[in-house]
Amino acid sequence: MKKIALAVLAMAAIGAQAADEGAYVGLNTNHVKLSCDTCTGSAQNAVGIYGGYRMGNMAGEVSRGQKTVDGDKFVFTDFVAIPRMNVAKDVDVLGKVGLRHSEISNSTDKATGNSLVIGAGVEYTFMPQVTVRAMVDYSNKTFGESVKATTTTIGVAYKF
């Protein structure tokens, strides 16, 4: 009986290791389009970083993007859950749901806000430790105002 219990525990530990894929960090480029009732809409490219921890088909992730345009500094930070579904060998479809903290500032003014962010994307593992992803996400209350933000992201990550 003890041998069976030890065998079951060993198999559970092996299964837990397979499901727990661990930490990852990445670099990305973002194309951010802002739109609102009183603005004409602008699109800017920004650079960013992201990192998270994956367990099975779910990951917790933090990402940050930043861009300075004409003295205005635009920063957005996402705290999200990334559910994933494997659709082919080395290809996952990703979801994104969480909280976005955004701020814009210049030498005289600063506006900040929090909003819901949702998105979808695809990720390809082209080496055992390296992935490439493309995502699109949306938030509707950027800077605490009715400014909608649509962000297209392309990134590469390293899995530890």
C-alpha cells in the first residue's frame, strides 16, 4: 500500500511540474490608438515589457508600455489574467482580461485612471524557451475619462 501511495504521489508531482511552466519575460512594441468624442484620434507606437507566471492554461501577467510625444508622457500598465488554448503544435490562442492603469503627463498637467482591459491574440513557440505573440486589446476609460484605447502588440518572450 505504501508503494502505491508513493507511486501516486510521484505521478502527481510529475504532472504538477508539467502543468507549471513557470516564469517568462518579454519585450514588445505597441501600436496604441486613442479615440474619444472630443478628439480626432491619434495612433502612436510605444515600446514595452511584460512578464508573468504560467500554470497550465492560465497565466498572470504584468505589462508596461511607455511613449513620449511632444512633451506628453503616456504610460499604461496592465495587470491581467491570460487564459490560453492550444490549437496546433506550438500555437496557442490567448485571451486577456484584467485591469489597466493609464496616465498621461506633461510639465503642467497629469491625468490617471483605471479601466477594464480585454483582448485576444495568438502565441507561437518557435524554440523551447522562446515565444512570439501578437495581441489586440481594448480599454474604454483611459486616463479616467471616456478615452478609448485600442492596442496592437507584437512581442517576444523568454521562458525560464
